[in-house]
Amino acid sequence: MAQLHTVNKSPFERNAFVSCLEHAKEGSGILLFEDGVYAAMNGTAVADKVKAALSGRSLYVLGPDVKARGLSEDNVIDGVKVVDYEGFVDLVTEYDKVQSWL
Amino acid sequence: MKLAVMVNEGPYQHQSADSALQFVRAALSKGHEIFRVFFYHDGVNNSTRFPVPPQDDRNIVDSWSKLAAEHNIDLVVCIAAAQRRGILDADEAKRQGKDGNNIAPGFRISGLGQLIEAGIQADRLVVFGD
């Protein structure tokens, strides 16, 4: 039973993202949105953790929230898929359950 | 698919009220049913009809009310969280001896049972908040 985890806080503000990575099972998905998008960018202190998580789990980032912060989708870590709000809805329906890390 | 949404953060606080609105709009545009939106904790502040944001800013409360009217969405506010924060409908204002009410159109005040029911009846429950 595959679960979708959503993270909306920056990994530099709270440890929700790192906790999420430690709990998310293989086959699960992690969607980064709001300030959570900072975790999806290249060159940060958590980038290596994100790259390691990509084996066995799928990571997604909400494109509109990347742009709203003046960040570029070109700078999103390779393998992290950029989705829009409709893509967010699709992920919610494709996975069996949704766990929001607040 | 039947989706339920919970909002735990007030409008203009961070981004969750906006995110929840965008999510609900996208879900509706894709043909999904929104079974209920439940407002809890500071999320109940989405339901007062008195905010007057600057004219060039979005009006989050009005957006909820319009969405509810256009798509017949059940917007439910937790009564205990609402009473702590001064959110009252006409019945509650009378019962509590207050001189007015402030609930926005399309919202109704009820209890946590409505959240549990949404969790049971909907296929997915998505939580937005702080």
C-alpha cells in the first residue's frame, strides 16, 4: 500500500522533511510544496539526502511554489518531478493514502 | 474520486489556506468530488466574513464562499476551535449572549464528528496547515 507524504516546511526551519525521509517506505511518494520546495533544490545541505531517497521512492515538487519563491525549475535536483496543482491532485488519487507532515 | 480537505491554518498566515483553495479548485476542474472542507485550529479564521483585505490582494474568505456557492461544497468549522477564536453563527451568538455573529456565507459550525465522517466517507483526506 503506497503512501503519499506531503511536506510544506523548509528543511532549514523544521525537521519534518528529514523525519519524513526516515519514515517513508519504499514505493512511497513525497511531495514538496510551499516552503518544502527548498528541499528539492540543488546544492543545499539536504541535497544528498534527497538524492539517496530517490532510489526506491518518488519525489515531486510543486512547480508554482518553486516559481513563487523566485527559484528556477532548472535548479531542481535531477529525478525530482515537477508537478502543478492538477498533478498534486493526481498524486493524491494515485497513492492509497496521504500523510501530511505539518 | 471523493476527496476531503482539512485546513488548520488561518488566511494570510503562511500559505496553507491558499494551497487548500488551489488544491480544491484543481480537484474540481479534474472532475473529482469535494466531500467536505473541515476547518480546525486557526483554520477556523477562514470563516469570518469581516476581513477587508486591500483591493489588489486576494480575498481568501470570499474565495471559499464563492467556491461553496458555485460547487455546493460543505464548509464545516469546528465549534470548539471557533468559540475560542470568536467565530459565531446566529444560533451560537444567541446561545452565548453575544451581540452579533460573523460567520461567512457557505460555512457552517459543527463538531469533530464531521471530520471523522469525512475521513470515513471520502476516498482521501488531505491536510493543509501549519
